[in-house]
Amino acid sequence: MSEKSALHYIGVDLGGTNMTAALLDEGGHIVEKATVPTLAHEGHDAVIDRMARLIQQVIESAGIGLTQVGGIGIGVPGMLDMEKGLTLFLPNLPGTWPRVPLAPRIEVAVGLPTFLLNDVRSITLGEKTYGAGREVDSMVCLAIGTGIGGGVVVDGKLLLGLDGTAGEVGHQIIDPYGPRCGCGNRGCMEAFASGPAIASMGVRAVKQGLTTRIGDLCGYDLNAITPKLIYQAASEGDAVAQEIYEMAGFYIGIGVANLITILSPQMVVIGGGVAQAGELLLAPIRQTARQRVHVTPFEKVQIVRAELGTDAGMMGAAAWAQQQLALPSSPRPPSPPTLGG
């Protein structure tokens, strides 16, 4: 099948709790979408079989034939061998999936060429191709949630670096004597300003007996304190909650200033669940970055919120498949099996 005849592409977002597949047309519009539980505890074989059925379901629900689909992109939360289509280390899935042939397995099961990309690089490509960054040639994306991931676009192309690992912006060092990060280092941006870090600041405020609505809103169940709850308190005028987001924005702003100074991008896109706080987080990021960027024309850099929400990863994965199939060395798909078989 030639790239020109392919009218649709599949993007899959493999998460620890759920996985979602979407069918997109060549313009990036979602035609069909479905989500199922990952059930990762059942092991990678069961998850891959479930993913194949999910992809088949989306194609069938859209009422199109397999010949109208060009290929599949899968956003994967971890380290990959992109050339061979293997997962190498998925820290948030049981068993960590060492050298699992995810792409080859899906190719055989579904009958379409399949390509892997790190999940946050997929988000970056989605925002570049269809979202906030579609009008710029250079951008940095930060996805702030359980961790802080990211991606970099240079001259309109996703920067992959060694083995697709370029863009781990959350693991730049903000303070070499800072708290221990999950990666094993100290003082990473992620350790200061990820979702769990923000929640921890809320827990600390309640434990210290500070005057704040955070405790009331969670019924003083410290395990129920989340960034969303802290945002709610801040929106109601709670000064402590507002200060927590200002502090998170300050640390992210330092990291953003570093990225602007090194890469000189036209745009910095802030996404992920924590970014739902909007200007409460973006304002201190901009303020801190403005104070710390001195050799790059800061006024030419846009710092904006991501546009695609939870669809960004799937859309970016589909765009990745479309891009890979446009390359001269693009693989031919295997003989397609019967859908649903």
C-alpha cells in the first residue's frame, strides 16, 4: 500500500491504567476512538492481544476497510528500540516489558505496519502537528503529571537523539542538593514540580497547621490531596494553595529558562494534567523564565498551554506512523489477516 492511497492512520496511547486507540484521517481529525482497561497485571502477551482487538474494533466501528488504513503508531511509556519495534523498559507496567516485540506482534495481528514512539514524544508531535505548535518550526513541550516528560521540535522535526530519548526535560537538575528524584538523581525539576510533588506540598501545609482550605476540602484525609484539589482551593482564594502553585511554577520556570537559553525555541507548550490549572501555573512560569533568560530574545518566545488534552498522544502517534510511511525506506505491511479473526 502506498502512502498516497492511505486515507487513515491509527494512534494508540498505552497507559498503565487504560489504553486508547483512535482512527484519524490524513488531516488529523479523529474519526473513531475507543478505550479499554490495560489490565497490565495480566502480562504483556494479554495486553498486546487486547490492543490488537481494540485496533480492530476501532477500524470496524468506523465502517472502513483495512486497505483504507496506512499504519499504526503506538505511544509507549518508557524506553524503546524504535528500529526493531521493541519495548526495553516500561517502569510503570508490571514486568517492565524487557525486549517485548510490541510492533511486530501488532503488525502480524492486525496486518498493518506499526511504529513505536515514547508517549511524551508522541504528545509533543501531536501538539506540533495538530495543536498549539502547528504554526511554529521550533518548540519544546512539557507534559506535567505523575512525572514531567517532554519533547523538542527543531526545524519542524521531532528531535529523537539517541534511541528516542531526547526531550527528558523533567530530569534536568534545578538544584544539585535538592530532593531525590525517581530517576535516582537529586534536584530534578520532576522532584520539585510534578503532580506528586505538588500534592506533597499540600500535605505538608495541612500537617503544619497552616490556615488553608486544603484540609477541609479533603475531609482531612491526606491521601485525598491532589493537585486538582489544591487548584480548587486556590481558585477559591486560598493563599496557601496559590503559593503552592506559584512555587511549582517557579521551579518549572527555571527549567523553561534553561531550555529557552539552550534551544531558543519559538514556543514552549505546557501540557499534562497539572497544566489544567492554567494561568495559576503558567503565570509564575512566564515570570520566572522572563527573569532568568538574558541572552535569548524572550519576547519572541510564546509560553502557552497545550491544546489537545488527552488526545495529544494518540494524535501524535498516528502522525508518527504517517511520517514513517512517507519515508523511502518505509516497510511494506504484512499480508492482512481477517478483521476480528
